[in-house]
Amino acid sequence: MEDTGQQREETALVPIGADQRPTWLVEAARVANEKARAGILERYLETCSDQTIRRHKAAITLFEQYLEEVRKRGEADRVLPPLHRLFDDLAHWTHISFGLVEGFREWMKAQEYTIGTINVRIDSVKMFCTLAMKADYLDAGEHARIYRVRKIRPSEGRNIDEKREAHGMRTRKEGSKKASPNLVDPLLHRRLKDTLLADGSDLAIRDLLLVCFLADHGLREGEVAGLPAQCFDLERGTFTFYRHKVHKTQTHWLSDDTAMAARLYFKRFPARKDQQRLFEGDPRSVKVREDGHLYRGKRKEDGYDKSSIYVRIRELGRRYLTKTLPDGSQVSLDNLSPHDLRHSWATEQARKKGVNIKALQDAGGWSNPITPLGYIVSNEIANDELIDLPPAEPRSRRNREPGDQRLPPS
């Protein structure tokens, strides 16, 4: 009996051959595979934020520009048809090869794109190659070769930039994102707030509260744009807001400047019962730019959007703040952004002695605890925090007597 039971178990472990499967199961699997392949792109884009979709579109548009140049020069290893809908249709990725993706990376270096931009664009192209492979439009072997196109590491990027500069090339395309943020000193924040307070106009009072949210609390422009009209509890001294990026609702204590600015704002603009947004927008009709881009109409109830906040902060920097050029001259700060004020806030908080990284992470709304570490400015003396001895009196070679080889007293 035991032998019979063992034989049955071994028989159950034998896989069923393809010819033994029911016909309906084979057909159901084929139909399910076709449906899964048909919706791959839509399902992926559904999971992406608007910012990620914009980044992918920019990368694919640039990739199409490169492919068009390759096609016209006849440099591809195969005849390429015109490719203009790579973002919308994965079927067009059938002709993409390892050589084209590798060539795209080299082309961007020659076009003076930054190393960071090159890496981000390559990531987007590789992501769409993966989607095309899953949809059976791109050969799996070719996808494996494309996947080996590496991003440029920081040390490699520095070497590449040194060689580009030696050949008279720029390492940042004109009109691209700033190489580094404009760190605004707290004294300049103070000057900007005092200037707006002295102005006293309706627009200046609104700008004052806007600057306080960015410079005193480190909010993102999207978080400021989404502030509800009832976000303040002035008696308690707090305000509550939603951080979309980390999906959290947070409460901050008001800084003295923010509390003062809020009282002035509500005195000038009393909140209505039907008001949804704290900052109401400026009404705007539908506009069409010269390039055909359509700006939708805007109602007052729609509120301040991220673009409006960006434009307003740039104008305040250009009008009230200055920067020092290498020759010592002062010019207007013409490219200030809301993120510059947030970055300045984070840097100033990180400079404090004994700063709690977890507290900084929570206050800044970061999900990754590594991110706030990037705002900690290195000490002028690297081991300043590690030495317990009292500081010795500085002594230089010029202060020593001839022939004196003694070390300074410890």
C-alpha cells in the first residue's frame, strides 16, 4: 500500500505537457496575454505623477530629434522610418537598438547637456524600451543589450566635463536649469520681508505671507498653492497643510513673521464662508500663444497655481534682491525660484549645532532620511566637531623666530 501511495505522489509531480492542456485554457491564456500587452503603456502612465510624465515626454521628444538626425544622415545600422509618436505608441520602438540608445547618450554629450540631464533622459528611454519589450514590440535580446547602457557616474561625469571644457564646449546647455540653487541669506530674507511690509499694498501683503511660507517653513510651491482657506489656527499659533509628495497632512507652529503676516492678510482679505483656497487667483481668459499653446481660462476661485507662484517669486528676486558677481559688482537676482527659498530654509536649519536629522526630515516633508543630509554644509575645519581640546592660539611660520622648531603649545 505504501508503494502505491508513493507512486501516486510521484505521478502528481509530473508536469502536464502542452498537448495535454485543454484547448480552452490555451486560448484563454493567449487572449489574456494580448490584453495585458495592449494596456501596458496606459497602466504604467496611470501610476506616474504629472511631473514624471512631463519628464518622460521631454526625454522621448529629444530622442525623436536625435533619431531624425540619424535617419537623415543614414548612420543607423538599419533603415529607420520617421518616428514621431514614440511616447504614444509602443509599436514604434520595434526599430530601436542598443547602438541607437548608446549613440543618444553620446549625442547629448556633444549637444552640451549636463550629466544629470543625460542620465535622466537615458532612464526614460530605457523605461520605454522595457515597456515595448513587455508588449512584444522589442526583441528581448535587444532589450537586454539596451539595458546595459549605463548611466554616467559622478566621478566619470567630472572627467567628461573637464574634457568638454578643455575642448571649448559648455557643460550646461544655455537656458537650462540652474547649476546650483540661489541660497538666500537670512539677512536678505529679513530685508525682503521688511520691504514688503513697508510697501503695504494688497499685492505686497499677499507676497509677504507667500514668502513666509517658503522661507520660514520650507513649503513647496505646490503645497502653498493647495493651502485651504481655513488652514490657520491663529489662537493656537499653527497652520495645517497637505504634502502631496509624501501623502501626509502636517501641522507647523507659526513663526513670528508668518503669524504677523497672516493677521495682516486676513485683515486685508477677510475669508469668506464659500472660499476654498487661501490664495485666490487672478481671473484670466483663454489665451493662445504664438506657438499654438493654449492657456485655459482661470477663475478667481481656482487659486494661485504653481506657475503663478514661480513667476511671482522670480519677480520679487529681480526687484528686491541682488547677487555678487566674481568682479564684486552687484546685479539683480533675476532667477530666484520658490525652491531656492525652500533650499535656503533647509540649509539654514541644517547649519544649527546638534540638528536632529529626523526632525528636519519631518519638517521638510521628505520620505527619504538621506535627503536632508544633503543640506548639511561641511564644516570649514573638517574635524571641528570631533576635537574636545581647547582651541590653540593660531601660529604661523611668520610668527616664529628663526631656528625655532618647537610646536605650538597644546
